Amino acid sequence: MPSEHTYDSRRLRQWLRGDASGFSRRDLLKLTAAVGTLGATTAAGHPVDGTTATGPAAGADPAGPIVKPLPPDKFTVLGTNAEMRWSAMRDQGHLVPIDRFFVRNHTRTPIIDAGYWRLEVTGPGLRGGPASFSYRELRRLPAETITVPVECAGNARSYYTSQQGQTVTGTAWHLGAVGLARWRGVRLGTVLRRAGLSSRAVDVLPVGLDPHFVTGGVDLGPVRRPIPIRKALNDVLLAYEMNGEPLPPDHGHPVRLVVPGWIGIASIKWVGRIEVSDQPLFTPWNTQFYRLFGPTFPADGQPFDEQVVKSAFELDHEAVLPAGRPVRLTGRSWSAHGPIRTVEVSTNGGATWHRAHPIGPGTGWQRWEITVRPSTPGRTELLARATDVRGNTQPDTATYNTLGYLFDAVVRHPVTVA
């Protein structure tokens, strides 16, 4: 099974050679001319200053980009996005409740009636022409349930600036652009085979029904990002339930993709069409966005590897801890490379470290706890450092890239002891 990094590297080479279908280098030059250099453009479709996200989306909610309530004790609102507050996850169990699950929107949440929705499967990678599935037909197919996280590639982006003093573009996430849920649906492979998959199929392109994304006056169309046929036939899910409930609008109702092990942009929400191609496919979301640019990377960008190791305290920044009394600290650590093996915690800015105790299963992420007794009043920093089963450990400093992806350094969590 090809990793996302292997697939993306191959597609980048093909795109640079001009073997492009869907989005060419000429398209990139036009887009770059409209919105400026790569460093001044967007991180995965975030509009640059002065631009707007517009476009056709019948049924889009005119009241705002997100439908569900966003109480400030559960979310930090960042434009069209909403970041989960980690303090809202304390003692919440293994999964993230729907009312706390982060929202990543390129434009706004569309309101779609499942009774009228259809999934259109098209393209030269099919044997006998287009196929179509209603919501009811999809739910009658063999179902499967998986528990996997979805994480934005820019999760923790803000720490490039606040901790490392480096300028990056894109939504200034802290650590709350990640969520673990139990997803139920039908395997994408089941649907593709029923549609009449050809042996010539190369790439699969799911297309969302959210409004077109426009930046710098250039309409990039709906959000879409290709995946290779081997991955599509392996473990990708067309999900219609989340934590035992029908998908809410903000999380992809009626149907979304869930792509285990790949960055969040691959798990397209509000899927309405799937193109099956007999040649490599390209979009702005796998050519200009979601690549690593910067002084240590190639000029045309470096494809992503898997997501990285991260840890978060279930505690607000600037929390006050009582001096001289036991304090139970809790948190979660996760890695796309596999389960977490150990978590260490420092309550004095990294001078000393102590092993945290795991809580519950390690599926998707590892919950942990540690009891400490802060003794010295004043400001200090809590640190959590995780190591996964493959030996990947959070470093002191993350490798800089201009779009602020894959921040894996230990996050310095400020508190006051009083």
C-alpha cells in the first residue's frame, strides 16, 4: 500500500513533467500571478488578506460559515474554522463528542437534504459509464465502523510564530484542529466496484459540495484532492455516521470521506461526485497547497509525509495551579506513525521530566495523566513529550516551512502557580 508521501512524490514529478490532468503548471502560474508568490498565497485554501471565499452552493447557510453552536468554553473561532479547546476534553472519554469536534471549512457549511442527495461516480476509469447512488442505496450496502482521527495538516501552526519566532501563513491553529471519532459507512472500494471499476483506473478524485473557493479573484472550484486507486480500494470509508449519529452538517452531512492515516484535507466533506481517472489527477490542493515550502525545501515544494507526533494538555493556557497541593494533569498524545509508547511531562519548563500514566486504549491517540505538586509560585511552563512505537519523539524545535505545516515540537504551555 503506497504511503501518502510516496504517492504525492510520484504525482509531483509527473506534474512537473507536464503530465497533468485537472490542474496544470499554466493554471498555477495564473493563480500565482493573481495572489502573489507562494509565500503570500494560501495554506490549503485559506483566503489571503483582502480576498473572499464565494461561489455557488445551493442551500448554504447565510447566517455564517458554521452551523452548530460554538460556545467559547468549547471553541476558539478562527474565521471560517472553529478550533476545539482542549480544556473541554478533560474527562470526556476516548472520543471527541460531536459538540466539541473541530470544524475546518474552506468556505461555509452547505445544508444538504439527504433525500435529494446523490453520489455521482464518473470518469474514464469506469467500464460502463457513470453510476449514481442515493443516500438510501448507500446505506443498504455492507457497512463498516472505524475509529480514526482526522487532523488538519496545519494543526499547531501558531507555535511556529509564538515559540520559534517564524512567520507562516494560514489559520493560526493551536493544538485543537484534531478529533477522534467513530465513523460508520460503506467502503469506497465497495462503491467503486459496484460502479464498474476498470483495470485502467489510476486516481480517484472526490469532490465536495461546499461553495467554490475563490482567492485573488481566481475561482479554484470545489474542494477536491486525489487519492490513488490502491488506497481507495483499501481502507477509505464513505461515512454517513459519526459517534453513532447521522453526520451533522459541519462534519459532512450527508456523506464524507474518511481516509485513515492521511492528512485531513484528504477526508473530503459533503462528497457529491467521485471522478475515477485513467491518468494522474491534479488540483490546487495537491500542487500549490499542502506542500512544504521554505529555505530547506525544493522550490516546487516537498510533498508531505504522514502527520507528526503531538501532545496536548487538557488545560487552558494561562491556567492557575495551586502551590503546594497535588494537581492531576491530563492530556492526550498521538502520532500517524503508530501508537504512543511513552509520554513524559515537565512542570518546570523542561528542567526535569516525569513519566505520565496511560489511560484507556491507545486507539487513535493515548490519554494520559500525572499528579504533580507545584511548589514555587509564579509563572512556569508545562511540557508534554511523546514517543511513538517507532521511536519518533517530539523535538525541541520543528522544521520551519512557510505554510506552517507539521509542527511537531514540544509545545510550551504557560501556567501560573499561586
